[in-house]
Amino acid sequence: MKYKNILFISHSPSLNTIKLSNHICMKAKRLNPNISLICLNPFETNVNSFNSIDGVIISTTENFGYMAGATKDFFDRCYEDLREITAGLPVFYYVRAGLDGQGSQIAINKILKGLKWKQVLPPLILKGKWQNNFIQKVEDQSLAFVNGIEMGIY
Ligand SMILES: Cc1cc2nc3c(=O)[nH]c(=O)nc-3n(C[C@H](O)[C@H](O)[C@H](O)COP(=O)(O)O)c2cc1C
């Protein structure tokens, strides 16, 4: 079976968001040995990070009614080059938003459409006061994504 590579671009500026991203990085590797999960923050991510990548998970916080500046910086730097070489790439994303999350969702959806990436699962908007079940929600969606990539169903 061919090994599949998934890129996890995670902006985690707080203890809760670090908890979420660490959980995904550890769980995905442990539960699916045929997957390699490459965990980077948006500033570390560039066009070369997409070499041999079969799927992408993005996480961002919502700040000032929009995706985090770090996540926007990644799209600003890489959008044009990625548009040429990554059409059809499966993607799943989640937003941690203290209040709302809608501004991030609208903006990210537009960008993913422009990139012609395939949103194979609906985004998770983890909004409001922190709840411990956010971890389980992110785990469930991320594992569904990872397993779908491995089985080649997307
Ligand atoms: C400068 C700043 C701006 C923020 N703006 C928003 C916002 O516009 N909408 C929102 O839902 N949450 C906003 N938040 C809350 C963050 O989304 C939240 O703190 C972040 O997702 C981390 O979550 P945590 O507190 O559970 O660790 C903001 C936070 C900061 C620090």
C-alpha cells in the first residue's frame, strides 16, 4: 500500500489551540500507520511543503472577524503558485473562535474555491467558551479525513 502524506497547517497561539493541534498530530500517527502527518505552522509553510502531499488540514483561530493573520500570510505568499499545481487537493479545516467564526469561514471558503481544492468534509467551527468536547470533534473529523485519504475515497 502506498504511504499517504497529509500536511497539517496549524496556527495555535493559545493553550487550548495547542492542545487541539497536539492531539491531532499524535492521534493521526498512532491510529493510522499508513499516513505521514506533517505538522507545520503557517509561517513555516511554503510551496515546497506541498511536494507529494495527498491532503491538507488547516486550523486557524478567528481574530477580528477574520482568519488569523498567520493563516492569511500563508495564503498571501503561496496562493498564486499553489493555484497552478494543487487543483483538486482534498482539504478539511477547523476554526477556533471565541465568539463567532463566520468571517473566517466565508474568507477561507472563497480562497479554497479559488485554489480549486476539494472540501471533502464540512468545516468545524468551534465557537464560544472553550469546551473539552472540541477535542473529540476535531479528532473525529480529522480521523475521517485521514482515513478517507488513505483509502483513496476523495
Ligand atoms: C486579538 C484577538 C481578536 C479576536 N477576535 C475574535 C473575533 O473577531 N471573533 C471571535 O470569534 N473570536 C475572536 N477572538 C478570540 C479567539 O478566537 C480565541 O481567543 C482563540 O480562538 C483561542 O481560543 P482559546 O481562548 O480557547 O484558546 C480574538 C482573540 C484575540 C486575541
